[in-house]
Amino acid sequence: MGKKIGFPTINVAYNEIDLPFGVYISLVDTPLGTYKGALHFGPRSVLGIMEPCLEVHLLDFSGDLYGQQVTVHIYDKIRDTESFDTMDSLKRQIRRDVEYVRQTEIVV
């Protein structure tokens, strides 16, 4: 779905995770390099999917990571998850989240 709305994501498999639902700044190590990411953990209510998922939009990435192993480093929480009435309102918020991640310096 992310690709269709202009924000492709990688869906990351996880077992147990002690992380409150929300949107976070992240760094993702991939076989193609390390990228900043806007990470979402929680339900995708605008799609009617209440099962939590962990997905990351990688900034300035183009390529294919299907089947590849990645390491996700999670940093600051940007905001809690929200419910959106429309896809347009979701896209506007994602744009704001991505811009915030882009402008934020990550101290490792």
C-alpha cells in the first residue's frame, strides 16, 4: 500500500517487541547501505487492519529489498499512532513525518 500512496515501505518481521505503538525515527542497515527511516509500529486502521505491523519508509532509497535481511535501529518517537478518515489525510501526515525525520540529526 505504501508504494501506491508514494511512500513505499519495508515490512519487517518481528517476534516479540517491547515498543509502544507510534511513529519513530530509525536507521536501517540494508545490503545496499544504511538509510534513515520513518518507522510505523501499530495497526493500519485506515486500511481496517488492526493487527500490529512494523513498517519503515526508507528516505532516499530506490531498489528492491524483498527477501533481504535488514537491521532496524529505533531512535526517537515522533508521535503516537492516529486514526485517519481518508488516505489524503494519512498522506499529509506521512509527508510531515518524513520531513521531520529528514531534518533530524541522529546521534548514535
